Amino acid sequence: MFAIVNIMRYSLIMKRSEMGEKILLGLYNLFSTTEIIFSRDSLWNKIQRLGQAPSRKAFVNSFNSLQRSNFWRVAKSGKYKLTKKGIARLEQIQIRESIKKQKWDGLWRIVIFDITEDKRAVRDAVRRKLKIFGFYPLQKSVFVFPFDCQKEILALTNFFEAEDNIEHIIAKSLGGREQKVREFFNL
């Protein structure tokens, strides 16, 4: 019984987070500036037109959850405004979505980093970002991706000021683990 409840709770969380991403993608499609001010109804209408909203109740629940998580706040006008955290999350989703649209060219992009223990927070943040972007962790500091991501890696490197610690390599083969990585990316 406990396992079923946990599975149901996990499935509900996944649905809410997926809906949250759809809401943020709706914002991205609705606006093209960093100063994003919107109403809940305009966003709901946009998501409906895109055919991505399962129900009004699910939308409202996810919308409120994102607000509680400080992705946006109520502006003086009574409309909602994205916070820095919301803009950062939106940019992550944009990068991931743009990468997903690419066709695989048969080359692997390998990101290797060697960040010292005194910069552990940076090292852990780089690892988290690579996982968020959908990279496959080949080792703790070696991540693989099948699509061109040079701009994204450069942006990540510059953001964390780790130019001397992060390398981006392009390879034709991954050796013995290539089949497992291909399965991970459905290639």
C-alpha cells in the first residue's frame, strides 16, 4: 500500500512539474523580452491555443505552485512578473527545447570538467546543470550529449567562470559504453 501511495505521489509530482514547464514554455512563446508581465488568463489562453493544457484545474494548481516557488510575483499593476529565478528557469527550458529539436549528426559531445574541492559548490552546480540539460553522466565529471551544444557549454563555462576547468570535446565514438548511451537518447 505504501509503495502505491508513493508511486501515485511521484506521478502527481511529475505531472505538476511537466505542467509547470508547459506554463513556462507558454510564457516564452508569449513574450520575447526579459521584462515579462502577464495575466493568468492570458497565459491560460495561450497554452490552450498551443494544445498543451490538460485542464483548467491542473493549470491553476501548477500556476500557483510556480508562484509559491518564487518563479513570479504579483506586480503593482495586479499582473504577474517573472522573477530572476523564473527567468533563469525559463532560459534552462529554452536551451533544452532548442537542443531537442536538432537531428543527430553521428558525433558525440563530451564535457569534461576538473573543478577543485575548494570550488565544490561550482562543481556540483555544473553537474546539476548538465543533468538538467539532458546530458548523460558517463562518469562524475564526464558528461555526453549527442547534439551540438557548444554555445550552451560556453555560456555555462562563462557563467561559472570555469574556462580553465571545463573542456568540450567532439568524438565519433564512445567505445564500449556507446550502446548504453544511444539507448539513453533513443538513437
